[in-house]
Amino acid sequence: MIKNAVLVINCGSSSLKFSLIEPTSGNILAAGVAERLLSKHGFIKINYQGNKESTPLAVPFDHQVAVNFIVEFLRQHDLVDCLSAVGHRLVHGGEEYSTPTLIDDVVKYSIKKLSKLAPLHNPVNLIGVNAAQQAFPHLPQVAVFDTAFHQSMPTKAYIYGLPYNLYKDHGIRRYGFHGTSHYYVGKQAAKLLGKPFAQTSVITAHLGNGCSITAIDNGKSVDTSMGLTPLEGVVMGTRSGDLDPGIIFHLIEQLNYTPEQVSNLLNKDSGLLGISEMSNDCRTIEEAIINEQDQRANLTMDIFCYRIAKTIASYMASLSHFDGLVFTGGIGENSDLVRTRIVNSLHLLNIQLDETQNIEVRFGKSGLISTATSQNCWVIPTNEEQVIAEQTYQLIAGGK
Ligand code: ADP
């Protein structure tokens, strides 16, 4: 008999991912994703007991319809009564939220207010919260924030070189994102080392469509590459990452870009896609390198990997000691080519990959990929849903 399952909801602008998780074992009872929401052809894919089914959604193909579909699915499979709570991934918790938080009207109001720091994310996260509250009015709803893990960063790491009043009066500072993922893989690395997390210092590289690097010192995030928004840091799938802010004025004043066009350029048309003029997908770029010896694809990959290696090396200034480097995210978990190119630039840090292990550890596997004489380097698949389920359950069980 299943008890205390947590429904984890991750609501994006046009998608809604869900997992039904047994929080103490981490067992995934069901999972799915509703895609192309708010378009003409919303549909939902559900994976349950080894069966994968894709079903068109009813009009108006929105987040509420998707949540209603999930509720009906849970009902049909007798999975509603086993629910203890709903855990939501919330992108921006500002300085207010450094721990998982029970959602009430006050919390919803402050998440809404934080939308000015995350206009693309918080409003749509709230749509998921409202839809789930309507569907499960009797269940506690918990927010787990992407920014929360980075709230331990020291002041020197999060204040920009800008007039201080922009921080004091407007909250303009570095917040960092992907916190749940960095926390999870950092903790897993501590387990692999056989050390308490509070004594573990690692650098974690979350490389997916969005990419960020974090320095974790004695179990706490002390620096991370994303900033006020997820645009800062390394080159990503479609985001530029760091650049000379003067470029923005050049685009506006000399090339007549509007602010909206600049935003689209930096967020949606840059990164792997912009440099390669081919794709934002790492696999496509790798194939072009391997099958066609494509020079631009090769340059794109070099830029991507070099910027990541530089960030990793710079985090030696943030750590008290170094226990190892962790790769995670779709690219970090699967691309031996990316890992090789990054680590090739880090030989002065004494990180060397075991070629066989580097090729073998992929497709959801976890393991050490460095040689016996090297500093540790691991691949650890991330599991943000597991953290959200665990933290949600801990909060409500603690409160009972
Ligand atoms: P998101 O940030 O949207 O969660 P993911 O973590 O799923 O993204 O990562 C997506 C990226 O992972 C894409 O660039 C994709 O090409 C890359 N990826 C997935 N599988 C592989 C693979 N086998 N080899 C190389 N790259 C891969």
C-alpha cells in the first residue's frame, strides 16, 4: 500500500512536468509532461508502470487543463488517496526564501512580487500552484525554490560592481539558479566520498539547455555562475552567458535594436545556436563535428567548453579545499566529448579523465571518470524531482 506520495509539479511557460514520488524510497510511481500548452495542439505524455502514453489535451490546452488531466489519471489509477502533498518547483525566491516553504496567500503574494526579478518564470510557476490548489484543495502545497541553495553565498560573491543602492533599493544582486540540482549532485558526491556533506567541497557543472557552475564549500553554495537572471555565466544552448555590457548599447545605438530584440537575441538566439548557426542541441553539434568535421561546429564546442573550464578554474578562489568536479544535466551526463574538452583545459588542476570510464558512464549512470592519480571527477545524474519530493515531505511531516 503506497502512502505519503508527493506530486511534484514543474510548470514552464508552455509545458508542465509532473512526477508522483514516494519520498522516502525515491520510487517514481508515475511521471509525465504536458507540452505545447497554450498552442493549438497541447498533449500530455504519461509514463506509468512501464507504459508510455501520449494523449491530446482538451481545449483550451492550458495548465489547468493539464492539471485536471493528471488528477483524472491519478483517480483512475487509485493514486489520489496516497497523496500527502504537492511540491512545486519555483524559480525565484529572492532573498526571502532560503528553505522549502508551505504556500499560503502571503507566500503567493510575495512570489508574485518577485516576478519582477523573474518575469519569464515566477508568473507561470504560480499558474501551476493555482491549478494544483484548485484540484487538490485539501493538500498542503510546498514551494521549493531554485535560488534557495545559493542564499548561502557570501556578500562578496553576490554584489555586482554597481552603485550599492541598486542592491539595497531594487534587489539587483546575483541570486543563482539550478540550486536544487547543484545541491542534489553535491550531496551525492559526498556520499560517493563517504564524507558528511558539511565537509565536502566540490565544483558542480550543471550542463543542460541552461548551464551553470557552482562552487560548494563544506556543503554550502559559495559562488555560482548565473546571476540576477539565468542569462549570466557560461555559454548555454541559446543564451549568450557573460558578455561586455557595452555590446548592448552598441546593438541599441548603432544597430537600432529595440530592448525586446536585444533580450530575444541574448536569451533565445545566442549560445550554441547562435555561434553554430545550426542548433542549440549539443547532439547535433557533436554529430556535425564527428561526421562532417564541420569547422563551425568545432569552434562552437571549443568556445562552450573553454568558458566552462575557465569558470571551474576560477572557483579555486572560492573553496577551502577541493574534493572533486561533478558533471550533471543532459550534456554533462551524456557527452564524453564535452567532458574531455573541458577537462583538457584543467590539467594544471590535476584532473585527468580515464578514457574508458568517460565513455562508459552515460545514459543515467553515475560514477567516477577520473584516473587513479587525478583529482576526483564524477558524472552524477541530477534528480531535482527527488529533492522536491523529499523536502516537501520533510516539511509537512515535521509540521504534523
Ligand atoms: P534542460 O536544461 O532543458 O533540462 P537537459 O538537461 O535535458 O535540458 O539537457 C538538454 C541538452 O542535453 C541538449 O543540448 C541535448 O543535446 C543534450 N544531450 C542529451 N543527450 C545527449 C547525448 N547523448 N549526447 C550529448 N548531448 C546530449
